[in-house]
Amino acid sequence: MATDINKAQFIKDFKDQLYEDFMVKNSDATAEEQFVALAKVIKNYVRPDWFRQKNGIVADKKKTAYYFSIEFLPGKMLQTNLLNLGIYRMVEAALAENGVALNDLVAAERDMALGNGGLGRLAACFMDSLATIGAPGFGNGIRYKYGLFKQKIVNGYQVELPDAWLSSEGNVWETKKPHSAVDVKIYGNVYLEPHDGGVLKPVYENVKTLHAVPYDMPQIGFQNGVVNNLRLWDVEIPEKYELDYPTLADRRRVEDITSVLYPDDSSREGQSLRLIQEYFMVSAGLQTIVKSYAKMGLPMTAIQEKVAVHINDTHPAMAVPELMRILMDDYGVKWSDAWTSTIAVMSYTNHTVLSEALEKWDAALFKEIVPRIHQIVGEIDRQFVAKWASKVDACVVDNTRIIRNGQIHMANLAIIGGHSVNGVAKLHTELLIEDVLKDFYTIFPEKFNNKTNGIVPRRWSQIANPKLSNLIDDLIGKGWRRDIHELKKLENLTSDTAVLAQLDLVKTANKQRLADYAKKMLGIELPVNAIFDVQVKRLHAYKRQLLNVMHIIKLYQDLKANSELELTPRVFIFGAKAAPGYHFAKSVIKIINELAALVNNDAEIGDKLKVVFLENYNVSLAELIIPAADVSEQISTAGKEASGTSNMKFMMNGALTLATLDGANIEIKDAVGEDNIIIFGMDKNAVYDHYQKHDYNARAIYDNNPEIKRVVDAFVDGTIPNIHYEGHEIWDALVSYNDEYFLLEDFDDYVKKQAELATLYANDKQTWQQKALINIANSERFSSDDTIELYAKEIWEIN
Ligand code: 26Y
């Protein structure tokens, strides 16, 4: 066990590794070299546990869950791995004795950002939690050469640069496994040929073969000796398939398959490359899984007893027909048995109610790229319609079938082909049942369940916030580091004024840490006595960064009108990437930056208001920003945010949530009580009421509310300098196009609640910190360890 390693042994291993890899003495090595050596030493320590867990699956015939996800967003791994191995302090001290600051090595690691946002980050939290609860649970995805684009702000605009995250050393955590490579077939024609006993076997013509090579990454459980595996696939062209790709352009098209993550968060359409990516990872993963199951020597028709496959959003939904294909074509299982097994193996999580994010593929394109899968989907659809046509209304069948109007509905495929559909927060699951998937609910009520998201507590407390963690140790002992539910004990301390004062000191120190960063990046001084009011997440209209902007404009206008105005000083902090093709979102970024320039440089405003947009929001930046927040902005239009997970991270770090009753905000409110969260605006019923009655009239609000008019007009009347069409685009969205996300209706209440919290912060810091402590104490409810335990028990039935 790695925990048995002592300092002397570790330092010897570290120096040997530096010598082996770089022929350098520690004192002459760069931080990058030291990081690489340290990571390799860690990998060596975990290798026996990792190997045992992988081999145990076949040897011990353990039921295993495979989490299929087109995104994994772990960020950096060094600190998490050290912490989970239980050697963090030892390594930190040993390195320090040898003149090396662990923090410099942490800084040298690049973020692994093979994900867009919430969905990918959730997958990474789940991998940690699976190992931590000791469950056999492996990830399956794509090893993109470029992660989510790197964002630069140039002249106020977002500019996207490729994220070349793989250094010349590759990804030090991974191990390439050429011996486990498999072939994936795409394109060509397929027809069925009768064989003995009337069995139909597919014959392929003119296919192109992709050689899928896996790279494995250890997923280390928290101090429990369990190391799971995250398998990411890359594509190669071996000599035997060279003739499939005769030109350089052909070869480039193949390389493109694992080149870049689809840089989208639900606002743009997919292309054939994306479809190939999806099939590539699904087929490679499933072929491997079935092969390893076959080694157990059990009947193929009982695969569901040893294998669970989870479809993370619809992107891996081709797992359903692909498992059918493998069972039937490769192992001779008959359709009805294969279908029974497939349904029992597969389960699906929905992460969105936005219709534009529900994947649909053009059936002709689908047929061209994956002809055999197209046949199987066609047959699944035919049988589904045949079975249900006599039992439910025709419109129900029409709304739930897979192929409709020349399109393949991936969510329908995932629901029909699996035994479980879950939403990611209570409200979200309710909306799936009542609205988005209601016809499915009439057919398969038993498939529906809720699994509220969670966050991995180690990264979002111990690693991101060492100061708070040390304070908690002093207050309730260290038990919470292993059992997050012990945080509840903090509730007993809410009237201890000394504790509240200490909490305030910790927050201020974290604010200073962020202020130093802002000073370095932007040259702006952030006053740490101000409220740090933070909104960090993907930029999307429904998340309503614009509502936050409108509030800032209002405060600015108020101050300009009356420089004597008493105002609690505030720092507004934004971090957000916009999908490259999402015009409106990019305009909002430009507006924020120009508003920031205006406010920050106005001598009359001084330190009363500051606005900062921190570029390239990613996991590492989240670890810096979230512990520094006083206010967590979770202000989506009710009913739109499936869950949110940063809301939980903020809470765990003692920010107060300013929120609509949306996604997991509702459960946060239930956890802390309504006195310890600030709720505003329309709830989901009010929003749906407008949808039903078609009675929302943004223009009327604009015309009749002078304050709103003044704020909205600021986008076009020259108040914000250096903007062009952006202001008009926003004005039109709010007024001419009837404000799709109801910002104008929620504005007054938002402003009111903002004012109330500012007053509280200014006048009663103690009560503020009391609320913060209650939030920290109750954040234990949102541990992804617990979430994943429920997936394991209720959906996958693994131990
Ligand atoms: C198909 C393509 C357009 C697409 C690409 C990425 C569709 C969706 C996505 C990503 C969605 C996503 O990240 N959803 C978020 O999932 C989180 C984890 O469940 C939720 O907390 C969050 O509310 C939701 O927006």
C-alpha cells in the first residue's frame, strides 16, 4: 500500500524517477519535470491495486458498472491522487525538505478538460466516488487530443484557442494498452445472409475500419486501496488497414475522430464527425466489455448479471443497438434474448429539458455511417410500435417511437432500450415525468427515478479550501474528512461568536487569494471587505447572466445619480465560456467586459463596485474562485437548469445562495431552511403558467416600469462604451422578442433580494456567518459518494 511508504523511500523513488526520465538531479529539474516524475511515482504506487481491481472483474466474476460518457472533466489530478492515497502531507513535507514546493508542481500540471461543463464534471466526480465507495465502476470515453477550447478575452470579446492539454510527455497518468485494441467498423453496406437453421448473419461490404486503442487512467478511492479504471479511446491506422485510407486527407479525417471535444453546451447542432465519435467510443467500449464477460465462462444471455452500462445523456445511446449487434452477430444470441439482456444492462440519465439539446440524427446520415446499427434501430422501432400500438393512444406511440419524420431520437432509443431513466434533481425528474417525457411515463412508469446530483467533497472542500478545512478540523475533529456527514456537527456551533469570527477570517483570506490572482491577471485591486458576488458557469441565455448584468447597471446608475448613496461595496465576479457558435452568449461576454471597464475606471464609483470577468473558467479556476465567494448566483429561469452542481460547491464553501426555485436550488433550500438561502422570482409553475396562457408581455413591463426601462436602455443609449451591435441584440432579445427567459418579470424581486442581502452583510456580519456555517454544515447532503451509492444500489445493482 502506498500509505506504507515513508519519506526516505519516497524521496529515493522520486529522485530515481527524475534520473530515469530526464537524467537530471532534483536541484536542476524544472517544475514540469518534477511534476512528471512525481506523477509516475504515484502511478507506480497504485499499480498493484489498479491491476488487482481490473483483473478481479473476471477472476471474481464481479458485477461491474461502466459509465459511458462522451465527456470527462477532472481538471488536475495530482492533489486528488495524493490525498486519496493518504500520502499528501508526507509527500509535501518530503519535497519541502528537498527544496521543492508541492504547489509549484501542482501549477505545472495541465487541466484535463475533456468536457464542456456540468455533465462532464459530474462524470469526473462520479469516478472518484465510485472508487471511494469501493464499487467496481469503470469509465469509458474518448481521449481527445484537444480539450474544451481555451478562452482568451481580446478587446472584450471571447477568442477560442485550441487546448493542447497533452504535453510532450502525453498524459502522465495514463497507460496505453495496445494489446487491448479493438476494431470498429463504419460506412459500407450491410446485408443479411441466411445461415444454418435460418439464422441471418450480416455481410459487410466496403467498410472502413477504425482501430481503437485504449488509454487507461487510475481512479483512486479515498484511502481505501481501491483503484478503478477510466478508459479513454484513441484511434490509429495500423498497417493492415492502410488501404482504407490511401490519401493524407483520408488519414486526417480519421485522426479528427479523437481530435477535439464537441465544444458545445446544448446550443448547436451536431455533424457526422460527432456521430462517428459517439459510435467509436460506444463500440470499442462494449466490444471490450463483452469480451471480458465472455472470459467468465457464463452464458451470454446472463450478461446483465455481471454488466451494467450507464448512458450519460444521449451521446452514448448507440450502446443499445451496439450491444444488440455484438450479442447477435458476434455471439449468436437470438433477438429476443439479446433484447431482454440489453434492457437489463442499460440505464440512462437525462441532463436537460432544453429541446435543442435533445439529440436527433438524420436517419439517412445515420444509415450511411452505421448501416448495421441503423438496421437494428429500425427493428427496435418496428417492434416497439407493433407492441404498443394496440395498448396506448396513437399519439403516445408517435411521440415515443425512435424513428420519426426521418430523424432518430436518441433519448427515445435510450429509454426504450434500458430499464432506468433518471433526472438529476427532484424538480427536473418531475418535469421529465410531467412534461418532457410524459408519454414515456404512461408507457414505462417503472423506469423513472430521480438521482439528485452531488459533488465529490474531497476536491471541493479539502483541496479547494485548505483554510476552511483546517478550521473545521479544529472545531469538530478530522472525522469529516472521511465521513462528510460529520459536517452536521457544525450546526451546534452557530451561536459561538468566536467560531463565526474565525469563519470570517478564513473567508477573507480566500478572498485575498482570489484578489491576488485578479491583480495578477487583470491589474485590478479587489477590496476584500466588499461582498464577493459570483456567477461562474457556461454562458447560456437560460442561466441569465444578463439578469446579473442588469442589476449591476442599476447599481451603477443609482450611484451616478447620487454619489452619496449608501451602498455595501460589491465585487461582481464572472467566469463563463460561450459555445463558439452561440452569438448571443458571446455578446453577453462582450457586454460584461465593457461594463467592467466602465465601472472599474470610474473614479466616482471607486471601490463601491468592481466587475471582473476571469477568462478561461475551468476546474482549477473554480477551485480558486468558489472558496472566495460570499454570494452564489444560481438565477436560471425556473424549470430550465436540470440541477446545477456549482450551487453545491459554493454552499460547501460557505457562500449564501441567491437563487430561483430551480434544479437542486430547491433541495439546497430544503437542506438549509428558507432563512439561510435567498430565493426570488417566479417558480416553475408561474413560468409554465405563462407558457400555457401565452400572456407574457415584456414590452408592457418595459413601458410601465421606468427603472427597468432605464436599465434596458443602457444597452443601446451609449451608457456602455465600446459596444456595437451587442447592445441592440440584447435589447431586442429582451423587448422585441419578448424576453424568452423572463428576466424583466424577475428583475424587481431580484433587485429587492440583492438589496436585502447587502444590508445584512453590511450590518450584521455575525448573522451572515451564521448562515454560512449552516450552509457548510448541510452541504453534506450533496456528496456524490451518496449519489453514486444510490445509482449502484437502485440502478446498477452492484455491490
Ligand atoms: C448534444 C449536445 C448539443 C450537447 C452537448 C453538451 C448537449 C448537452 C451537453 C451538456 C449538458 C450539460 O452539461 N448539462 C448539465 O448537466 C449537469 C449535470 O447533470 C446539470 O447539473 C446541469 O444543470 C445541466 O445543465
